[in-house]
Amino acid sequence: MLPSRRTLLRITGCLAAAAAVRVLTAEDTVAPATAPRAAPPAAGPQAAVPPVRASAYRLEPMTAYTPPRYHTALPPVRTRPFLSMPQLGERSMVLTFDDGPDPRYTPGILKTLREHDVRAVFFLCGEMATDNRDLLREMRDDGHVVGNHTWTHPQLNKTPSAQIRSEIGRTSEVIEQTLGEPPQWFRAPYGAWNRNVFEIQAEMGMEPLAWTVDTLDWTTPGTPTIISRVLEGAAPGVVVLSHDAGGDRSQSVAALRSYLPELLKQGYELKVPPRRR
């Protein structure tokens, strides 16, 4: 009896499946081809093999992951400068020196302050600071506060806005480049503030500090006169204005050597404004 058509189809399918299994098994068990042996290097100097460059995404530092730099919050726009600083303590005063640094006089002032372990505020002119950066670093290392006093000491209330920005901005740049941080205090030359100056200095991150007692040392009135003006004006919160540049300041240097120890003897603490966070 001959097999039926259906039976023949089933037999044919089984034979085909068995053949496929044998083919796959043979392919899986074939030994891998042996890689060709490299030819020996040619005689003579060999060319350097360029190093493999690391992936810029996987192995190299990415600036997106560096810690962010936090900036101090901008101060408000003031309508008048600080004339005194009673918040520093009931027996505290502040000594300030303008127009420097001058290598002829600033080192003498720094030496006297250091001898008595006293800090002061130095309001610098950019044209002086840029050529005497070592004195800026000395101020910082001794714990003094470095402030901005414009680049060329102009009268700002009679100066166009663009020039005001340049005068203040260039000076802050020199201070930041030298000390690693921008100044937080500004003093307008001649005390000549106006609304425009207040706005620009606040935009650049600075508070305005004027003074309570002006020694008028720039008039070279004599060392005894400078001493008496400081001692007679001494009071809690007083800010004293003197100069370490802008002319012959030998009287200012000599006067500090006399009135500073006397202020300390009277129980005053000479402090600087705290740094804003």
C-alpha cells in the first residue's frame, strides 16, 4: 500500500529539519581562523606609535562638573555714604588711607600698623595699584581691607557715566587680578557722590564709605597738627581719613607712629568693616 500524500509531506519535513540541525552544529564547532602572523619590523629607526587619545566624554575632566563659583550678593543702591561705623563696637574706630599705594610712604604705614597688630582700610587708585601690586599683597597678608578709589582720582559728580564705569571698573579689575577677589568698599574722590555713582558702585558690588574725621594731611599742616586732629576727633564709630600717596606724605607716616599707640592706650580698638558673604 502506498503512503498517502500527507505522510510523504511529514517525512520530507523531518528530513529537512535534521539536515538544518547538522549544518548549524557544524558551523558552531568550526575552529576560529588563526590570525596571520605579523611581519617583522623593517630595519632602521621605527616610527613612534601615536598614543590613543582618551575619550573626551569618559576620561577627561568636564567643566560642567566643576563646583560653581558663588558671588557675593549685590548691595543696595545707597543715597548717602556711611560716615561712621558704630556697629563695630562701642570703643571701635576705623583708620583709612587714600590714594595709594605709594612705595615711598605705604610701607612705613604698613610697618606701624603691623607693629601694633592693627588693621586699616586702604582705598587705592588703580594707576598706583597696577605698578605696586606687591604692596596690595602685603595689605592682604596683613589682614587689611582694600577698597576702590577710582583709577585717576576724578571728581565723579562731574564725570560722564561711561568714564565713571571705566574709572571704577578698571581699578576693581586690578584689585581682583592681584588679590583674587574684588573690593567690597568704594570711596569717591573728594567725597563727590551722586545718584549715578551710587548706582554704578552698587552694580559693581561695593558699598560707599566716607569719613568722620578728616586729618587734612594732604595740606601738610605738620605732624603735630595731624596727631591732634585724630586724637581730638576720636570717638566710638569714627572713621579717620588720611593719605598714603598723592604728594609728600611723610607727615602722615610720622603722625601715625604717635597717635596709633595713644588711641590704643585710651582703650580704642582699631577695626575694619566685616566682609559681606
